[in-house]
Amino acid sequence: LTQNIISLSIQIQLFAAQANKLTKMGLWARYNKLLDAQPLLTKAFTSLVGFTAGDVLAQKFIEDSEKPYDVMRTVRMGSFGLLLHGTTGHYFYGFLDSKMPGTKPVTVATKVAIDQFFWNPIFGLMFFGYGNLMEGKSMEDYKKKIGADLQTAVMGSWAVWIPAHTVNFAFVPPAQRLLYINTIQIGYNVFLSFLGNKEVEDDAPAEKKEL
């Protein structure tokens, strides 16, 4: 564990050093240089920004204005982007592109289908599981959350990500996929943040059977 922490610290320092060296360059060129030098960390921090922005927008402009701002909720959302969304997306889309290169219509359609019908439910399980863990809730709470909201999350994703990923896999360079996804994800995260932090209603008490 100590070695892993030291290794991560070194990687972050290298990432910061690369960012510092590129301060005089244009923002887009700088981002691409960081993608070349530190692809995993760059995508992780891109997702950190996307998920943080999505939750800020959800709390400030979508949800009840009388409700006090929940800083820890934003931290949870941002850390999910940093630790899980960016990292798993880096490996998943890299694997997908390596196995199915090219932009032929059948290739694009296959990638979209795999993303939405295989990866999408897995992502939902990770998202709700991470929130459940960070809030210190029980496995029973997690099961209730999955039962109440996973289907909504998956089907809501289809409306946004089927057309978005069709464009993604057809026109976006592989290295830029996570940036493109997070650009759209900021708006989608408003919905995801609301859904992820919605309280699950307790089941109504079962009616007593008549003897």
C-alpha cells in the first residue's frame, strides 16, 4: 500500500511538472501534451472537473434553492470522476479501440452497443456503489438504491449517449474520447448527480393478510 501511495505521488508530481512546463503554450496544445505525457492522470483529472461541475450545477440551479449546499456531496462526485470514471474510461475505451479500430458504420454501431448495453449497467453499479460506500451506508441500502434507480440511470443514458457515442466513435480521435465524453458529461452529470443523491423511499408496509 505504501509503495502504491509513493508511486501515485511520483506520478502526480510528474503530471504537475509537465503542466508547469507547458504554461506558456495554448490551452488546447497544453492539454494534448499532457495527454501524450500522462494519459491516465490527464483523463482522471478531466473527469474530476466534469463530475464536480455537474454536481455544482445540479445543486445550484436544478434542485431546491432552499436546500443548503452540500460540499461533501460535490467532493464525492468529483472524487468518483477522478478515481473511477476517468481511470476505467481510459482502459475501457482504449481496449475497445484496440479490438475494433476504424470508423466503419458497423464498427461504430458495435462499439455503441457494447458501451450502452454492457458498460453502461456496470458503470451504474460502480456509481451507486461508490456513493453508497462514501456515505457509509449498508449493503442493504445499496441493493435498494440499485432496485430503485439503476434502470432509470441506464435508460436515461440511452437517450443521451447513443447519439453522443455514435459521434464519438465515428469522428473523435481515441486520445480525445474522455475529453469529449466529459464535455457532454457535465450536462448529463446534473441528472446523474440528482439521481445518485436521491433518497430511496422505504417500501410501504405489507398489508396484513386476513385469516
